[in-house]
Amino acid sequence: MNTYGWAAKDSSGILSPFHFERRANGDSDITIKILFCGICHSDLHFAKNEAGMTSYPFVPGHEIVGEVTKVGHNVTKFKIGDKAGVGCMVGSCGSCENCTQDLEVYCPEMIWTLKTFGGYSENIVIDEHFAVLIPNSLPLHGAAPLLCAGITVYSPMMYYGLCKPGQHLGVVGLGGLGHVAVKFAKALGMKVTVISTSPSKKNEAVERLGVDSFLVSHDQEQLQAAMGTMDGIIDTVSGPHSVLPLINLLKTNGKFVAVGVPTKAPEIPYIPLIMGRKLIGGSAAGGMKETQEMVDFAAKHNIIADIEVIPMDYVNTAMERLAKGDVKYRFVIDVANTLNSSF
């Protein structure tokens, strides 16, 4: 199926119009007309081949929402006209221990959406197993980032038990992931503290997102006063930073969970872990079952990402702004209305 989109052709990361072929819709596949696609920081990293894993031409996009336009004979989850979402992965082996436990994201043969032609395009063909049904009550443009940012923070909150009313959760970084983590935590009845390098984000965090407290990560007096007060911390920051001051914020038995990927691995402070019986863990995105649960939870609690909707031809400027952190908090491309095929 002839398809068009925007692709990076080399490590400059500059995107431009691109025609390519999608596979035909198979018996277990659905075809989705893409309406909106979020821009994740991973799109920028891969467009510039910063991880050394990119194959060009590269069509980014793994926060995809759209309308089902075709279903295969064996499809049971979707019908034509349904709204569907595609996130970080498009395939797995289906038979390993992880796959049979609904943990496809940890399958050794899992296929990242980033390794295929992604959502900066007019449509996508995918096995129905790797798509989620988007409830009608959820605005599509605000739902798109949940397919990556949402599940990336929701999954560790569920797995590590950082989801109980009255618990105190620290969220490191108030960006695309962090602001969604705050929204989930507040919907779960938790006390939430944002930890940020930017004092300028305090008013927005407290007044608009409703966090209970705000710590500036380089203010030693603030950190000292908050020591030993948190049940868990979700660290969403991908820039280099020290873990030790964060570990000290945890109560005994506290859990520190990394979901951001720093370019330089931080040193692990063993003594505070041992003396406080604290844990350091990590988490990728969730499996497909949990991703559907996350979307349904978001719909029930009216949770969407805070977004800036942009046209397709603004994408290179958006990438430049994203690299500077100049977005609150996620760019979303209006694919359906702005992807022009006349090239």
C-alpha cells in the first residue's frame, strides 16, 4: 500500500516528505488512518542517530491515534470506525515467558515502532494485538502521548505498588513524562512532590497540576527538610544528574524507579540503599494489556497530556524546540489535516 509521510534521510535529523510502502492488511491486521501523532524525545534521538541504531530513511512516531479503516478476517477487537492507538511496539514473538505474561515489551524479539516506519505518516497497518481501543470520551490529540509517555509512568507505578491513596510520590522532572505521572498519581489519591532543576516551574506545578509540594533539586535546604518523606520516586529525567540526593528523600523501604535514560549512567549510592532497605528499579513501557488498562483509566479520570498541536510542516522547528525543552509538555502533529501528499 503506497503511503506518504515525513522521514529523516540522514543523521542531520531533518525531516522531509517521503513515499513508502506499507504491507497489505492481513487477516489479523487493522489499518489505521492516522489522525494525530505525538513527538517523543526518542523521535529526536533516533532521527539524529544518537543511539547508533537508526536505519534511514527513518519515519518517526510511536504515539499514534487514528481511525480504523480496514479489519482482517480474524480481527475481533476492532471494527471499522473505531478509534485506535499504537505505541512503542508493533510486534513480539508471542510465545516466550514475557509474552505469555502480557509483558511483550520485554520480549527478546520485541519490535520497537521506532525500528519501522512510524506515525509521521498517513496510515499504519498493524496486528490488532499491538493496538489499543481508544474510548470515545478521550480527546484524540491529548490521548496520543499516553501511548508512550502515559504507559511509561503508569506501568512502574502499578508494578512497584506506588499507586495507593495516601502514599507520597516524588516525580523527578516536569516534562512530557513527569506531568503525566503527576496526573496519574493525583487521580490515584496520592500526595505528590515534583523535584525539578527549574524554580520557574513551581507555580505551574502547584497551581495548575495540583502537586502538593515542589523541591528545587539544587536547593540543599529544601532537600534536607524533605529527607525520608517519600514512599517512592519516579525519575523521568534523561539528562545527567546525581541519584544520591534523591535516594535520601525516600522513607525506609522506599523505591526509586528510573524511566528516563541518562546519556551517562549515574553512580549507585550503595550505603543509603543498604541502611534504608531501599530499592532502585527500572521500567520500560508496559505490555498491551496494561496499556489498554492505562488508556481506560485515563478516560475514566479525564486524563490527557498537556499538548501543543502543530502542523506537519512545523515538525523540524518542533524538534529544535524539543531539544531546548521549549514545549509544555508534548508536541502533537495534526496528521490528518496537515499532511499534504502533493509532492
